[in-house]
Amino acid sequence: MGSVARSSSRHPALAFGKYAAIAFYLGFALFPLYWLMKIAITPDALIFSEGTRMLPSAVTFENFTTVLFETEFLAYFRNSLTVSLGTAFFTTLIAAGAGYAFSRFVFAGKRIIIAVMLITQMFPLLMIIAPIYKIVADLGLLNSLTSLIVVYTAFNIPFATFLMQSFFDGIPKDLEEAAMMDGCSRFQALRTVVFPLTLPGLGATLGFVFTAAWSELLFALMLISKNDAMTFPVGLLTFVSKFSVDWGQMMAAGVLALVPSCLFFIFIQRYLVQGLTSGAVKG
């Protein structure tokens, strides 16, 4: 009885410790976002004078209006959105087909192809930026959003393929075989049985690739030099001059750049939940 009483007395302390740890983690993870917003709404005259003060003594939205209406931010924003959505779509489409093939079929050279795909992930980007630039230049695709979509797609396909393969491996082959025994073709079984169950995988792949393309800087910096074709990460550099940095406008642009990522994940979250609850097998 005494041990039971001591065990029950520990429960409030354990619960408090658990929630305290969660709160600490959330505070640690979200603090950079808070500081981003804090600098964005702080008047320029107070950014340095108030130092590390947690709350600004005055608030302004002038940085946001300046970024939206007096800079090329909207053009950079549109270019990044085009590149990120295009990359996410083509990468997920190709990776889904390749992942299904690796998961369901045995063919000559399968191990070699997988090994080559793994090896391509070992090279640092700085090592291959020069040949990529030469290829893009020879194709006449410099200063083109198409070049970024093609390059981003090529570099994201290996990881996205392995990610999709893991989801296909988790789906029993018996489901497809049962559907084909009932008269479905393989494509019909894929569309009606497998596809609903892989929606979480498709959502995760879309989210990963979209985020990677949205924040990529190196290739965008090397392949794009015209102002009207710059993406958002490169456009942020325009707020840095030779002798100063416009922190308020840069932070405001950073806050605005969070909007599409948040909306995108809110959109695919519905399909993640749908994929987890559909396609159940009746006993």
C-alpha cells in the first residue's frame, strides 16, 4: 500500500515535468520565429537602441508595406512559388512511380540502380555546381525558372524515391492481388487500393520537396542573375548593401515567406488524415 501511495504521489510531479519539458522545447523551437516577427514590427530607429529587449516599446507595420509595395518581393515570391510547386509536383510524380517499381518488381540491375542513386547523395553540392552550370548554359536555360525546376527535381528524386518506396513496402501485396483476382487490372488496383493508402507518403514527399525547393539558395544564386527571375532566397540578399543591412525589411520579408509553407502544409494535412483512415480491410 505504501508503494502504491508513493507511486501515485509521483504522478503530479511526472506530469508537471513532462509538460514543462514540452513547453521548454516549444519555446526553444519557436523563439527564432518570435524574434523574426519582433524585429519585423520594430521601427528601424529602435532595432539597435533597444538591443535584446523582448518586447519593442513601439510597433510599426511600415516594414511590411515597404516590402510589399516598394520592392520586388512579390516577383521573387511568385518565382519561388512557381519553382517550388513545379518541383514538388514533378518530383513526387516520378518518385511515386519509381518507388512503386522498386517495391513491387524484381528486375535486372535493380540493386545497381539503387546503389547509384545512393552514391549521388554523397557528393557535396559545391563539387558539382560547375558542371551543372555548364550543362544549363549549353542548353540555353540560364536565368530561367525551368532550369531551377529541372535541377531541383533531379536532386530531390533519389531521396523522394526511397521515401515513397518505404510507404509502398508498408502496404501488403495481398491487397493488390485480391483486387486483381476480383477483375481489376494492376493500374486499377493501384488507383483504387494502393493510392489511398499512400496519401500520407505523397503528402510527406510533397512537403519535403516543396520545403527544400522553397529554401534552396546555392543553385538559384548561380543559375539566376536577372532580377526578374530571382527566387525569394536570392531576393533576400537585395536587402544587404555594401555598408548596411536593412534588418526590419529583411525580417518582414522572412515573415511573409512563411505564409506559403504554412498554407501548403495545412492543405496537405487533410490528405494525410484521409490516407490514414481510408482503405481499411474488412475482416
